[in-house]
Amino acid sequence: MQTKLTLRIEDQLIEQAKSYAARAGKSVSQIVADYFKLLTSEKVKAVSPAAPITQSLRGLLRESELDKKDYEKYLEEKYL
């Protein structure tokens, strides 16, 4: 059963949520429902309290050939 929920949110945040939902091909209601499911899932509670975007980035570079020296070289080129 679905029930209507009213939220009080700043206008700017609502526009950002609508934009994000459009890019994701979902409704704002589905985005909110997905987030609530994520917040209440046991798996997330057991792993860490990190934000969903942080969790989605974990392990992204695991297969990468980059190492600390590559990062140091990048910083040298950028700032020196």
C-alpha cells in the first residue's frame, strides 16, 4: 500500500531533487523511497554510516594501475 507523505523542504533543494530525478529517470518519490530503504537496510548499518554517494564510489579504482607516485607527480605538475 502506498501512502502520501508531505515534506517541508527548501525550494532550491526541491528543484535540485527534481533535476536529479529526471537525470536518473525516476520520480522524486522513488528517489526518496530508495533513500529511505537504504537508510533502514541492515547491510548499510553494518558496513558504515557513509553517505550513499560515498558508498557508490568505494572500490572504483581497485583495478587501477595508479599508485602514490602517480598522485605525487600529478600534484607536482598542478602546483609547481
